[in-house]
Amino acid sequence: MKKKVGYAFLCLALVFFAAAIIIHPERYVNCCFQGFAMWAECVLPALFPFMCITLIFVKTGIAEKASLPLKRVTGKLNFPPAAAACFFLSVCSGYPAGSKVVSEFYSGGAFTKKESGKVAYLCSTSGPLFIIGSVGFKMFGDKLTGVKILIAHVFAVTLVSLIIAIISKKSTSEDVKRTVPKSNVLYDAFYGAVIAVTVAGGFIAFFYVVANFCADFKLFYPLEKFFNLFLDGQTSSALCLGFVEATTGCRALSVVGGKLQVALAGFLITFGGLSILLQQLSYLLGAGVKPLKFIGVKFLQAVLCFLLLLLIA
């Protein structure tokens, strides 16, 4: 019954959304174009090169071999051996590369379902090019601001993930078991990177339209009224946009400027918003990661990042 009600609600929402696009094409077609433009300017240059590098490392087996010297360390922290390589690739590349790598390792037998969850929390990070270049320099006009967001972001994700791993059951994987497929590695890596980055662009453009649709039809009104108890109206609106599409929210926060807005941008980057969360879950669901638990952990990481940035921003 709950599923039927949920599907019915989703269908009604999608019909209403489609009707709005048909009635106001001049508004929402332009929004879609702006979403793709933002992806091309802020995300594509930061994500695509590192996605290619990440997949080459994974598909050639270099990532697995690089994890072996850290096997004792990861074992003591209750992580499987390949977690170290996953984390390094995630931090360098950004969303959703870490989740794709976790999915690749799981499909190859390196992780169990329980281990995939722990590693997924650890490997859910944005990348330095996006945070420092796109958010810090382009949006807030200051590279140092981007550096501070990056430090708080990585620290928050790592600390929360380590605590969860340490209090959980010990990993059963004693070694990296993934078998490197015999194929055209270079082609597979570039093809996978192109598809992954293009899909990310589709998510961003779609949810950019959704965010503007929600703002136009005052669907954020209850949430904005709540945030207005603590924040000014412009910041509240930016935060609501960010809950749907994080890059959009960060850009809106940068227009306001200020220490609090930087901390809120860190919160949005770490939490991810609906767009980034669904991008990651599109890879992680097949690896046995529970979506509600994953979203809850991301929220805890985001709160910690926010508090850290209030101190250092």
C-alpha cells in the first residue's frame, strides 16, 4: 500500500512538472540550458579528466595493487583492503566517481554488501578542482575559501566514516579479490568516463529545472519560512535550491557572501542535495547500499562540515 501511494504521488508530481514545462516552455527550456551551461562551466572541466584517470587505475588493476601496502591499516580500521584506493580516487575526482569505483570493486568481488556501505560513506566526496576552482575561485572569488571548504569537507566525511567503520563489524575481506577483465582498457575507461560525466550533466540540468520549478510554484515556502527564523530571505532561498541541486545553491549563496554562507556552501557540498545523492545511489544501490542510511550519514557529515567552517572560514 505504501509503495502504491508513493508511486501515485510520484506520478502526479511528474505530470504536474511536465505540464508546467509545456505551458511555460520559454521559462523551463531556458532553465535546462542554464543547467547544462553550469555543468559545462563548473563540473565538466573538474570531473572528466579525473574520471578518466580513475577508471584507468581501476580497470588496469593499479588501484588494487596500490592498496596492498595499506592492508594492515585498513584492516585495523575495519575497512577492506581496497578502501584506501577508493578513498584516494574519490578525493581526487569528486562526485560521483567514488560511488562508481565502489560499484566497480563490488561487482568484481572486492567488497561484500556490508563493506560496500562503509566504503561508500568514506568515498562520497567532492573533488578539489570543483571546490577550490569552481566554488572557491569562480563563485566566492577566493581560492583560500575553497581550500577551507575542501579541508572541512574531507575531514568531516573521513571522521564520520571512520567512527561508523570502527564501531561496526570487522571486514571479512582479507585481500583484494577483483579480477581485471581482459578488454580494451583505454577504450573502456574513456567510454565509462564519458558516460558517467554525461549522466552527471543530465542530473544537474534536470534538477536545476526542478529547483526553479519548486521556487516558481512556492513549493519551498514551508521550508523557507522555517529557515527565515534563523537566516535572511535570500540565504534561505539559496539553501532550499541547494537541497535540490547543490551547485545551484552554492552559486546563490556566493551572491549573498559572508562567513555563514561559506559554511552553508560546505554543508550543501557535503550533503550533496537531491541531484548528487541520486547520482551516487544510481551506482550504490547495485552494491547493496541502503539509501536511507546513506542519506542519514551524508547529513551527519554535512553538519560536521558546517560546524568546522564556522570555526575556520
